[in-house]
Amino acid sequence: MDWFRMYGEFATDPKVQMLSEAMQRRLVMLFCLECSNGIETFHVTERETSIAFALRVSEEALAETKETFVRKGFINDDWTLCNWSKRQYVSDSSTARVKAYREKKKAEAQQRETLPKRSSNAPEQNRTDTEQKETPPPHAQEAFDSRTKFAMTEDWQPDGKTFAAVLTMNALGGQVFEQDQFLEFKSFWIASPDEHRTHAKWEHALAQHLKRDQRIQQASGRTTDGHQNTELSRNPQNHQSRGPQGRHQGSARPGPLSAPDRVRAAIAERDAAAAASGSAVGQDG
């Protein structure tokens, strides 16, 4: 939007204030015409006709206006304004700044469009190799981003440090567990490939699994042997690498009782209690 400087002395200048209100308006209109396109842009032979149309006055009124403004020193004989360049400054015009800004933005947009085209000029095989180098394998992504969800795999291992903290938070700190319990947990979830969890969620699920096993063993009257292999809780990965043959001989307790074994154990306990009290067990017992 074009604009020009209009000074406060317009309201106190005797030359201006001695004009009628109509003449003052016409003077301001000349300022606007000069600011917008420049009065000198009007063709000489049609200049007065164009100015009369802009001021909405007749040719007679325009002649009177010109005579008054020339006499007071507001305009020259060709209708150009006197002292206009002294009152206005080149820096006031935002046209040059706006043009430079738009050209800069246009150049930046062209540069952004050119960069992808240049990169696409590379052979397809080279681009594929670059993508493979830049994309880390799934396990590397999981190592760097603990929020990555994944399905259970055969080679998954709980972290020694974090899993020890998880066991403590689940009231299992200092407990020992069999490798079979860990393998049973992985086997169950490998069979459910649609289940995706983060590494921390899998460690928590494993701790809950071990806690349920402990409660089942306690309910069946079995106790935990403190001299069993404790390597799983400290470093499950090392323990698994030893395999089933790597357990401590003589100190490993049997795995969890199956459902039939728990029923047989309950019957045996009832028979032992009946024998101790001297009562006989019926044939249908």
C-alpha cells in the first residue's frame, strides 16, 4: 500500500488555511496522485483531463485550481508538485524492500525444489545402498530407543541391571529362578506374534510370570532352595548361553509341578494325614 508523509504544519500553514475547504481537498488529492503513480506519468496532452476526472471537477474549476496552486507555489505549470522530493524520502517506499524479500523467498523455494532432484540423479542401486547404511537394523533401533515395540523373539534377553531392578520392584529381589521358567515365558509369547511390547514391558511381564510361578509353588507346599543357580536373575543372557547342561548339579530344584502332579500330591498329603490319625481311606478315595 502506497503512503506519503503529510506534516502537521498543513493545519497551520497560512497558504493552506487561506484556501477554501474544496481547494484544500484538491491539494491533498494531488498529493495522493503523486504518491500513487506520479502526476508526470499522465500524458501531457491528456494530463489536465485525467486530473479533472480524479478530482471530480469541471474543466473550468480545474483551470481555477491550477491558477491558484501555481500562484501559491504548490505546483508547477505542468501540474508536478513543488518540493515533493524534499518532503518525501526514498527510504519511505517499501516497494524495493518487498521486491527484494520476494526474490529471496523465491530463490529459497527454487533451491529446495532443486536439491531432491539432484539427489534423485544417483543410480537406483547406490540410493538403495545409502538407505541400507543409514537405516540401523531392528535390534540397533531397539537398543537406542526403549520406546520401540516388538514381538517376542528367541534371542531376546532381559538386561541384567534393569531386570534386577524390576525383580526388586515386584518383591522378587534376591530370588532365584530356573532357566526353564524363562524359556517357558519366551515360548508362550513367541507363539503370539501379534503381541508387541517395549523392552521394559517385556521385562515386567517376565517378572509377573516368575511371581505367579512362585505363588503356585508356595501353594503346593514347595520352598525355594537358596543354593540354586542365581545367574538368571543377575545375568539371564549368560545363563541361557550355558544351556540346560550349565545348571549347578545337585542344587537345582525341579521345575513347577504340572496340574496332574499337584492333584497327586494333594491326594498323597490327605492319605498321609488320614494314616497319622489312624483312620482308613475308603475304596473310592
